[in-house]
Amino acid sequence: MPIQSKSMVDHAVSYIEQMIVKGKFGPGQRIKEQEVSTRLGVSRPPVREAFKILEAEGLIRREPRRGVIVSEVTTNDIWEIYTLKIALYTLAVSLAIDRISDGDIGKLERIVVEMEELAYDEANPDIIKYEDLNNFFHETTAAIARHGRLSKIVQSLNNQIKRVSYRSLTKKGHLQRSCRYHRHSLEAIKARDKALAERLTKEHIEKGLVVQRQLDEEQGLEVDIQSK
């Protein structure tokens, strides 16, 4: 694919993804190819390619006679993804501590510092950028662990949960609490304290799942028995 075309596809992917994450395109809503094309000022082929990428990530699906539809995320989907995150993120941090270098710690430190700058900007925190950094932190620990399959699965899970994580991070207090967990986890990693790093990682994700349940209850959504 030519660089210019690839850039247009990336632009379309980013736009559609952000609209879904922010809830502008809601679950079950049809996304019209021509409308996205017109809105972005690009031809329709890059939008079609963007749809393929987003379908592979589980954000959209294609339905006969309806076209492209925003996928729904059930409470049980959230439970499944968060429980997997607990297992995989703790495995990643445990393996990473065995291999981590000072240079790797420097990478994680820069990520956390940037997260802190965003989290404590109370006037206008960029939640999407924060969530990207949050995911990057955990993807980086998986990369440090040098476990290729683990890295791919972590990245896939992060893509699936983006819009749900965005919702939780808008809840008062949760953004800064998330940031504090990352800081404490990093300090445990620096100290090579594997048990503490694993515990903090597990607690951080469990807190996120609790917030998801609270938000569902506030919206009057039925919580699946399995996810309680």
C-alpha cells in the first residue's frame, strides 16, 4: 500500500476508533462509509480498509443488509477481558522483572511521568491519551519480558477494552487512582520486588472492574451473574 494511502487508512482508523471510544458512535449504531469519507475528506477505499482493521479488533462488525455496525460489549465481555488482564499483566510484570535493564526502567519512568502530567491536569485531562499510555505501560512490560505471544495477546485485549476503559476513567477519582497504581507498581519494579509488583498490578485491574460494575448499575444495566 502506498505511504499516502496507508496514512489515510490510519487517519480513518483513528477517527472511527475515537468516535467509538468516546461513545459518539454507540453500540449497535450503523457507521456509513460515505459519511466517514466525506467527514475526513478522503476517498472511500481507505475507509473500507479502516473498517477491516477495526473489525479485526472487534470494535465493529458487518451485518447483511445493514452494513457496518458498532459492536456491543456485554458485562460478561468486560468480566472476561478484565480477568484475563489480571492474569496476563501480572505474568508480564513478573517475567519483566527477571529481565529488566536500567534502560527499560527509564522507558517505564517516562511513560508514568507523562501519565501523571495528564492525570493531574484537572482542567482538561486527555483521557484517550492517558488510556493509550496506560496500555503502552503494560505492553512495554510484556515486551521487556520478551514473550512474543504474550505481547500480542495483551495488545489485542487492550484494543478490545479501550472504549470501556475510557468510560471508567471518566468516573471521578478513578483516573488519578489509576495513575497512583502505575507509580507504585513502577517503584516495585525498580526495587525488583516481584510479589509487590504482581499484587499492585492485580489490585489496579480489580479496581477498574469494580468501577465498571458501578457504572453498569448506575445505568440500570443487568450485571451477568458470572461477572459478580
